[in-house]
Amino acid sequence: MLIDVGDTRVHVTERGEGELALFVLHGGPGLDHTMFGSYLDALGDRCRLLLVDERGTGRSQPAPPATWGLAHHAADVEAMAGALGLERYAVLGHSYGAFIALQHAVDFPGCPAATIVSSGIPDARFLAEVEDELAAFEPVELREQVQSSWAREAQARTQEDVASLLSDQLPFHFADPRDPRIDDMRAAMADAVYGPDVLRAAATEDYGAIAVEDRLADVTHPVLVLAGRHDRTCSVPAAEAIAAGLPNGELVVFEHSGHMTFVEENEAYLTAVRGFLERRAG
């Protein structure tokens, strides 16, 4: 369905029949909800999953470039909740979606019943570590492929450009760069509709200038922070900084995961999310 958020309409795919509405925000920017494949579908008995194609991406309608930032994405969540008449809802964001979820939490404290920040950071300073991770990435025979994929984000122009660089980059986001589930994720995204303009803009503008660390104390509702021990992009120290800054935060670290925790340790991920929602939003 397309939901009117004021200046554009945002596409949402609905799954599950649970009582609690859960907005699910994808990574990127410039990707779409297909990155989640069916990995979260088991939550459908507990949640009404609302998988969002963020403004300007996927099957959402075009939006002005000036509105591609985190503040507008966060406001879209609140607008969608209002348009759907939701009295209670939760938010789960992964990677760039986690940046949005955290922005929404500080901009609209107490509005969601709960927020789940999956592989996120509270400030752009944590991205400085990525260059070191790229330089040291192993196996060495994949290093040039992965480094090139990051550089190509700033030149992405077509659907094919984004699909290619994402495919090349995925080994960097798994604890085991040769994990066979990388191909499973590629297959899950076969029908993705990318936003190359959104990705290119973000890659040249510090990915939204993430800067909410000094506002975390204002968040009044419960927040679950999820991180992979071997994440080369959104580190455990970044997750610890989020949890430490929140009045009502919980931290779970998946010891055998990189950035794609919901794929790499799917059962443990679903257990953590389900348990948190039942305890804190139930």
C-alpha cells in the first residue's frame, strides 16, 4: 500500500497478523524492504509487520532531494502511524534504518511503544573506523572488490550500479566473508527497486550526518540495541554508546555475527526481538 505522508506517498508491504504494528526500516540508503527477505516473517504471529520502502526508494513515490535526510525519514514514521490510525506501534530499523529509528526515538520520544536499533550508530564519528576495516579486510583476494564497492556508492546512477556494488559489498557485512548465506541474501533481493540517487547523495553527505548521541537521554520509551560482535560498519562500541546513553535501553550482542545479524543468527535475533516486545511493549 501507498501511505500519504504529506509531500509524498511511502510504500509499505504488510505481513503477519499480530496485534502490535511494527514498522520495519531497511538499510542503505537506497535499498528497499526486500533486504529482509522472509527473515523476520516468523514475528508475524506477534506483530503486524509493516515493511517500509523509505522515501525516494523502492516502490515509494519520488520525494524532493532536500527531504532525503534522517529528520524527514523519522517524521515519515510518525505520519504513517497517524495515517493508519495506530494507537500503539513499535519501530525496528536495521543499518541505515537504525539511524532513522534512533532519530525517530529522539524526535518523538514516547510515541512508539518500543524501538529496536539493529546495527546502528549514534554519531557519524563512529563511521571513521570503516576506512581502517576496509584497509585490513580479509580475505585479501576480496579486498579490492569490497573497497571498490564502497567507492562506487558516490557514483551510482542506475539500478544496475546499486545491485552490482551491493553484491560486491555483502562479504564485508558478514562475519565470515564466504558465508553461503550471502548468496541467499542476494537472491532475496532479486526484485529490489533501488534508489541510486538517494544512495549517491548519502555517500557524498556523510550518510545523513548522524548526530543524536547527546539527545539519547530524552528518549522515554524502551529501546533494544542489537549488534554483531564482528560488525565492521556499526561497531559494538557504537551500540554500547547508544545503550549507555538511553534511560531505558537494553543491549544484545550476537557473538557470531557481523552487520547482518538478522541473517547470520536468525533464531537468536528473532528470540531477542520477540522477548523484548513481549516484556516491554506487550
